[in-house]
Amino acid sequence: MKKKALLLIGYQNDYFSEDGILRSVVEESSKVTNIIKNTVKLVKQSKDSPDIIIISTPIVFSENYSELSEPVGILKTIKSFGAFKKGTKGSETIDEIKQFGDSIIEIPGKLGLNAFFNTNLEETLRDHHVEHVYLAGTVASICIDSTGRSAFERGFDVTMLSDCISGRTVFEKDFYVDNIFPLYANTCLSTEII
């Protein structure tokens, strides 16, 4: 019976590959945090654990972004730059995470900030008897925060993995880890949960 889930958010080429359309948005914070290295190590150590499931929730839009009606903020940026478009390399999971194949459950349908909205994420967590979720990925102030709050409101215990999260800036990421996430979640290093 699975009790914990590692949620991977935003590990896609448009954020992390050398030619990623939005790489500059998270590049500095991701390098300082070593987010990819730390996450890969965590997935390697977790993938065979009987009490944890690993879930990825990529954001992918249709070619014409018909899902976005008058978007604002980051969603407007995504549409205007043509990021995370279905069928493009940019929307695909980065190779470092893709290498784990079937060890990761991919949940499609994420079209916004919150990984629970428009997906069967909650149903998947309940089906696996998950009580505690660990969040890793990007962007701290947007998708990570939205998903973490939503998980908390749905009754899950939430832990933010500070060395597996990046933001638009190092300051933003640190501010959320130190001041925002603790309002509804635990925070720790990924090395503390293995």
C-alpha cells in the first residue's frame, strides 16, 4: 500500500533544455539549487521504494492554445512565446527524468498553475492511498505554490523539497521556501526523506 507521492512539476525542455523557450525564466535559480541533479538522485533512490509513487504532471497546450482564453501572467507569456506546445520538443519531459520510464506515472491534462485542476491527480493519489505529497520542480511562486496549497486543502500532508525547487530568481525561491511554504507545508532537503 503506497502512502507517499513525489510530485514532479515542470521538468520539461522549454524550462530546462539548452534551447528551451523559457529557460531564462528559471536558469539562475535552477543552477544555484542544482535542481536537476538533486531530483534525479531522489528519483533514483525512490523509484523502487514500496511506499512511494512518483508522478509527473507536465503542462501541454494544443497548437493554437485554444485552452487559454485571454490568459494573463505566466500563461500569457507561455502563449506569446509558443512554449509547451503539444508535439514539440519543448513540451516533452527532460531526458534526465524521461530515463526512468514507467517508474514515473505521467498525468496529462495540466493546463494551468495547479496540477490538480483539469487532471485526475487527486483520484490517482487516493487510489494509491497517498497521505503525504512531496513537491519538486518549478516555478516556486506559481505551479509549486498553487499545487502545494491545493494538496493541503484536499487533506494531504505536504512537504516542499527545497533543493529540488527553482524559481524565477534565487531570491523568489528562497523567499517562498522560508516564508510562504511553511504556512501550509513542511520544508526540507531531498536528502532528509530518503
